[in-house]
Amino acid sequence: MDKIKAIIIKEWREVFKNKLVLFSVSFLPLMITAIPLVTLYYTGRSDDFAAISIADIPPQFVPLCGGLNGGDCMLYYIVTQFILLFMMVPVIVPMTIASYSIVGEKTTRTLEPLLATPVTTLQILIGKGLAAVIPAVLTTWGGYLIYAAGAHLMVSNPEVVGKLFDPLWMIAIFLVGPLLSLMGVSISVMISSRVNDPRVAEQISAVFVLPVVGLFIGQMSGLILINEEFILWMAAVLFVLDSILFYFAIQIFQRETILSRWK
Amino acid sequence: MIENNPVIVTENLTRSFGELTAVNQLSLSIQKGEVFGLLGPNGAGKTTTVRMLAALLAPTGGKATVAGFRVGEQDQEIRRKIGLLPEAPGLYDALSAEQNLAFFGAMHDMENVSSQIRRYLDLLGLWKRRFEPVGTFSKGMRQKLAIARALLHEPEVLFLDEPTSGLDPQASRLVREFIIELKEEGRTIIICTHNLEEADRLCDRVAVVSGHLLALDEPGELRRKIFGRKVVFHLTEAKLELVNILEKFKGVSEIEIVDNKILAAVENPETQNPILIRELVENGAEVQFVGELKRRLEDVYLELMGAVEGNDHG
């Protein structure tokens, strides 16, 4: 455990001294927290919603509103659209950190002396993985809490704000978020083994954000309904996917492979 | 050097990468406290050999033990017993010298890491710059820090891959002097180098490799084996008749005149030189002084490599 802790601290000391990484890691969460807050600022207390009836709400969403009236249900509908936006943070942030962490070790040739110590491959991978996942999860949670606090201030109906703490949001933020982070790290480890520039690794990894973007668009267009059942299925699929991806990441991250093929 | 106390033993150690055999049936026995040089051209398998012995690469054939542990089977134990200075120092530039060493101390589960960091940074003259990021260090300072990192956990065996490569003469000298200090402490050190003068100065024994083992001995012995022992007679005037006189002696051959010197291969200079000098003086030669022609390890190396190339082309 001490070795993993030492690796995490070392990674943070290294990665966060890189201004580009620091910018990438902080800019996205700030934007993703700011966009819904600005939207709420202009819609949260708007009288325009008073005229909206339940019939105006996408029918598949209505059951999620419970006893809310038409205006509040519409507001909750808007608020919910941002769940998937928050899901992008735990995917992108660890990809940036892991790409710089792993490709950086390749380019500066620091892995060989590290591998010559009694640290195990699994300890290295867990350390590097956690060093990428922890900031991603914390920024996601932090962003969500700021969003919830902002919603509390900007939305007049406490019932709508209370819905932000429904199981749907809790599962999405506190379970799906970390699972998405793990996926991001595993993908980055695999991609980083094939490239020599962290920016290339980051760009290739970014392709894997597209499914989340697709879900966001699907939800906005009404094709997909993000409800508890959907989020639970998403968590289950991610759990299986994470296990498979982590297995392959471990396979790639072998001492021999790193020294003889990581060029 | 203590004999018959091997720290490293390899038997037909082989490593292939696909169809390429980087190390072919290498058999060595390196004694405790020995400074052992691995010499050879680029691609000769020196680094691959070190990587196998450092439990970084598994052999594809043969076997080896390091500090009593089997390579490929007890790798974690081996990694506790060895220190490695790779070809590139591989330091974390954003971290300070102290943070770099503390990190590697943690990787070795060290408890007394602070005192060890102080010890080696002091020894290598880096203590005052311990808080500075390594990225600001000169090449020599980086190399010294990488050596400190390799020594931090007091390993039984130290592998140094090109320890003075790319360093200026002053920094090279500092590193060499430090290696001599380590040698005096009785550490077992394996040096991979292209710098043959350095190997000559530092190593108790050297192995010349080119995929496989070409020669293995003490540098002086290798010189004798390959070039014999040449005696140089410095005279006031070297005449042809003096050469004719020396030719009559058994065990004296390859006699030649170079300026005012007579060079001769003498089988046993210790017993033959007094006789030869007397004979030369009795025949009118004025002997200024007599010495042995010192061949450099580089000559031995080039001779061996020339033979390999000759075989390859032949």
C-alpha cells in the first residue's frame, strides 16, 4: 500500500507541474459545471415555465416527475439533461492524466529504473490508475455538489432541487462516474503503449468519449430516456467493460513488453 | 578479490527476440567484490545481459543466479539485491533530487531513507541542491543522482550501463573516482562500457562480447594472451647487428627496430631480460632503459573484433 501511495504522490507531483495537463484537467470540469448553472440561472426562476403543462413534457419523462406540476417538471427535465454532461468529466480527465503519466515515462525513459525495483506491475498500474481516477472522480463530485448548491439557490421549487439527490443522480455521479474513470484509464494505458506523444494518446483516447456524447445527444433529442433503469444498466455494462479493459491493460503493461516493445 | 564466492553465475544464458539472438549461450561467474566489465560493440547484447541479470527480461535459454536467486523464478528477490544505473538516467525532471530518491526508497520499502538520501547526496556533492528540480541539473549531476538512486538501498550487486557516457571529462572523472570508492568498499559492480580505458582502469576482469563471449580475463592477461609480452630496449643507437644477436635467443621473436628502440617479443621477460641486456651491452649497445610495451585494452578489443569481422566475412 505504501508503494501505491508513493506512486500516486509522485504522479501528482509530476503531472500537475505540467501546465497543459493542469489546464486540461481543470478547464473541462469548470465548463461542465458552469454551463448548467448558467442555464439554470436563466430558467430557474423564469415565469415562462408557469404556462407549461404536463402535456408539453416528453411523455417518457413524465413518470420521473412524480407530483411536480408542468413548469417544475420541465425544469427538472432540463436539469436532468446535464447528467450525461457530468459523465464526460470522469472519462476525459483520467485520460489526460494517464496519457501524460505513461507516455511521459516512456519518453523520459524512467520506467526501466522503476521496473528494476521490487515494485510489482500491478502496484504500478494501480498507483498510476488511482492517480488519474482520484482527481477525475473528485472533480466530478465537486462539480456536481457545486451544481446542486447552485440549483438550490437558483431554482425556487425545493422539490425540483431535491430531485438532484434522487437515486438516479446518486448512482450516476457516485457509481457510474468512477466506473467511467476506470474505463478512461484502461483505454489510456492501452493507447499509451502504442504512441510516443502524450497529445496523440490524449487525442486518440478522446474518441472513446464519443459514446457518452452520443448518449447526451440521444437524450436531448428524446431518443433515450435517462432513468434509474438506464443508469443501472449503464453501470452493469461499464463494470463488465472495465474488467475486460483492465485485464487487457495489465497484459500490455508487462515489464518485458515495456522494455522491449515500448519504443 | 575473494575467489570462489560467486555472486553472479550464468550458464549458457540466452535471450532471443524473435529470430534475433541478442545474447547467445553466455557463461560467466562473477565473484563477490569484483568489478566486472562487459565490453562489446553496439548490439552486442551487453544491455540485454544486464537486463536479464537485473530481472527485467527473462532468459529464453540457459540459466543464471544473482545473489543466490534464480533469474526468471525469484525476480522480486533479485530486484531487492541489485541496483541499476540504466543507459539513460531516467529521473523524474519535475521532482527534486530528494523527492526522486525518496520515491525510489519507498519502492525498496526502505525505513531509513532520509539518512541514506543525506549520505549519498553528500557523497556526490548534491546535498545543497536537494530541493531543486532535477530538470535543472547538468548531465553530470543527473548521472551522479542516478548512481545515488542505484545505491540508496545498499544493493549487493550494482549494474552500471555506460556510467560515463556523454559526460564531460571532469564529470567522467568524478564518476570514475566514485566507482573506485565503491570498489574499495568491496561492492560487486558490473559495468557495461564502450570506454575501454575506463574498463582497463576500473575492472578486475572484463568479458568481450558480441552476441556470444569472445574473451574473458583480467585486462592484463588478455593483453598477454593476444599480443604476448613485448620488451622495449631503449638504446643510444639501435643497430641491425644487435637484432641479429637477439634473434639467437630461444623465446625471443618478432624483433624490430623503431627509432632508437629495439622491440622484441620475450616469452619470459623476468628471467630473460637480464641475459639479453648483458648480451646487448657486451656487444657495444648503450642501454638507456628497458620496459614492457604496454598494449591498451583498446588494442585487445580491436584485435578481437577484427577476428570476429574476419570470421563473419570469411
